[in-house]
Amino acid sequence: MQSLYLFLNEKKIIIGIRISQENFSKYNNIEVFPLYAVTNIVDHYENPGI
């Protein structure tokens, strides 16, 4: 995940998204979505808090 942190810092991006076999989680400014929930990513950012 170091490369994702480097990319976010170089491009000055606030939030990163990682798609993984892990469950939902968050590491600092990187949100992890499991593979089965990829379709939820758009909904998550269009309707935060729901």
C-alpha cells in the first residue's frame, strides 16, 4: 500500500480507494472496499452518510 500513499501524496489527492479481498476498512486517508461491494463505491460517494 506504500505505492498508493506515494501516489496520493504526489498528486495531492485527499482520499484513496483500494479494492481488496479484505472487509470494509479505512487506513488513514485510504478507504478499502471488498471485491463484492465494488458497485457500492459510487453510491458511497454520491450519498455519504446513508
